[in-house]
Amino acid sequence: MTVVLMGAGAVAVFVGWIVVSAGRGSVWIVMGVVLGALCTASLATRRVVASGRLSVGTATAAGLGAGLALYGATVAFVVVVRRWPVFERHVAEVYDQRKGLSLPLALLLAAGVVAPSEEVFWRGLFQGRAGQAFGSGAGFAVAWAVYIAANAGSASLPILAAAVVSGGVWGGLALWTHGVLAGIWCHTLWTALMLAWPPPRSASRST
């Protein structure tokens, strides 16, 4: 049953991104519904562990520190890569999804629903179950690869880049801590900062 949920969930995320990329729904609303449902189903399996290796306080501190570092690295990367017109257009399209949503509502949906729900499903259920089947290292690699493939449905360069880099960080936190708590804090803080203080345009593009 868990394997069915994993497969169906990955397909649902891929389809959700196709819906968003086709302009038929806001990324935070569509993915909030999809991932919120997957989070609920994942928790119902009782296979999701908060933090198996670290205390709650240590996992929280590690997650928040990783979130700040990831935000800084992401901003630096985006400022440089925005010099590529195609990437700049894709970044603008991501932030255009917020049109019609106030910042508090966007933060609630993105950082309060989508980010923690992703961690519960992908790193809590998917990576955890894959780790049991193939070993922790291979389970991390399998979950990371499927996560990237599912996010490829967005047809968005910044979303795909985030899946590759940030997905590796969140998966690495789950691998290290044997739980999802550090990843939830990292993902939530990173998402909130990316929304509240998005990367500025590169100097060559803003002049």
C-alpha cells in the first residue's frame, strides 16, 4: 500500500506541475492541494519519523541554519544565472504566480503548507521507505531522482534547479537525522525567505 502511495504521489506531483505550467492554476494552490493530501496520507501510514538521530532542538537548529545557508546560496546563484534571458523569464514566471495573493496568504500556502508537506511525503515517506528497501544511501538517491523527475513537469528551469540542489540538501538532512524535522524547518524557512525577499536582478539585467 505504501509503495502504491509513493508511485501515485509522484505522478500526482508531476501532473500538478503540468497544470500549473499550462496556466490553469496557481502553483501554491494546486501544489498545496496535491501535497497537502499526500502529507495527510503519508502521516496516516505511521512511517514518518520526526527525528530519529537528533533531539528536537538540535534538529530544529540544524534545519534553520541550513535554511539560511541555502537561501544565501540560492540568491547568489540566481543573481548570476539571471543574466541568461531564458532563466530570467522563468524566474519572473514563478514570481508572477503570486499575482492576486497577498504576501501573508502566499507565505501561508507556500511555507506553511507546501514546504512541510513536501518533506513529509518525499523525505519522510518516500525516502524512508526507499531506504528500508535499498539501504539509506541508495534510498536517498532514488527519492532524490524521482523528486527531480516529478518536478520536471513544471518545465521551469528555476524549479528544476531547486529540485536538484535544494532537494539534495533536504534529502541529505533526512539521511543525516533519520527524520523530517530538520528538513521541514530548512524548507519552510528557505521558502519564506525566497518569497519575502526574492533574489534581486543581476546588475547587467537591471540597468
